[in-house]
Amino acid sequence: MENVSEPTGETLTSGKTVQLANENVETPVVVINDMPNIATDVIVASQGSRHPNIPLDVAALEAELQSLQKQRRYLTLQRQISAERKAVNDLEKDEETVPTNIITEPRAVENGFEFTASSTAPVSGGVPREWGLNRLYSTVERLKGKGWANTTRKTYQTHWKTFKDFCRQYALPVFPVKNATIEMYIAYLVDVKHFTYSSIRSYLNIISLLYKSNNLTDPIQSWTVQHLLTGVKRELGAG
């Protein structure tokens, strides 16, 4: 029988070098073990392992964040708009009663309008003179109201209500009225109401009347408004 040389070298162990006869070959030895390798798990996790519930798409997360921010901004604006609308409505109510330095109580009910007489009489002998003056002012307003026929008064009330509704709809002040507001009102009567030229002039009369009757400058007579009315007449005709 042939003599078989026994391999020399160190015993096979994990991580050691195996030396064969007459050859030096470094071969890694794989040790199979049923126990979990914790260190290996940590290394693998650090190299890209993730929890299955955590999305990798950063762009999707950023889009969701932007969507939530827009929603929060939208709700905030809605609250601010609601608050501003309430403030505008409160201001309109104040403006419709007209500043007290121009016109104050008592209000004349007969004519059905917002404008009333002013009373600033001093006190004399311990009795306010304005008590008597208020009565006279009320009588004056009542008699002025009687100066209109019932049909005329109702017509003016309708025209005045139309103007106030327009101002509320577009958040514009009723008093004091600006030329730009009158111009927008005329455009409203043309485009929205589809009024004729004569009807538009009729609806503007109540504004002139209320300002003139209280010794205020008639805004309808301004050059810009009259120029606009000329354009309306040329477009719609005089009818």
C-alpha cells in the first residue's frame, strides 16, 4: 500500500487558515449555525433595510405635506373671509344710518328712507330745546313725505333698495357714495339688470334726491358719471 501523507497544519476552525500538504491555500471556512447572527442583521439593516410600513418615496411625503399645508391655509383663509364679511356687514349697517354729524334721530318713518333730520339744539332753562325741535323736524319730514304720491314714494323705495342690495353684493359703501361706486352701479344696471337708458336714469334719481335734500353734493352730476351716461345712451339708445 502506498503511504498517504497526513495533512499537516492547524485544526479546522472558524476563521482559521487550513494548510494542506505542500500547499498554502487560504480558504474561508463557512460555519453553519442555527442561531441568528445579530451582528449581521444590524449590518444589513444599516445598508438599506426598512420597516415595511415606512414609505421610501420622499416625493410622496413632500406632496402629502404640501397638501396638508394648503388645506390648513384654505381653512385659515375661510375663517378670515368669514370674519371680514361680518365686519363689512356691520360697517354697512352703520353707513346706512348715515353719520350722526350729518343726520341724526329722530327718523322720519313716512318717507321710508335712511336719511333723517339733524338736531343739535343747546339746552336752555334746564329743558333741552331739541325736544321741541325734534318734533318740528319730524313734522317737516312727514310733510315732505306727503309731497310725494304713494306710487312715487313706493317707486323711490324700490330704487333705493336696489342700490343698497347692489352695494351689499359687491361689498361697497352705501354712504358716502363714491363716483366709482356710481359708475359700477350703472354698469350693473346695464349688464345684470338689462335696463334701458331711461330706466337707469330713473333708478339714479333717488340717489340725487337724497343727497340734494340734505344739502349734499349730488354724485350723479359729476363729470365722470355724466360722461358714462352719455356712453350708455349711445349704446342703448334714448329709450
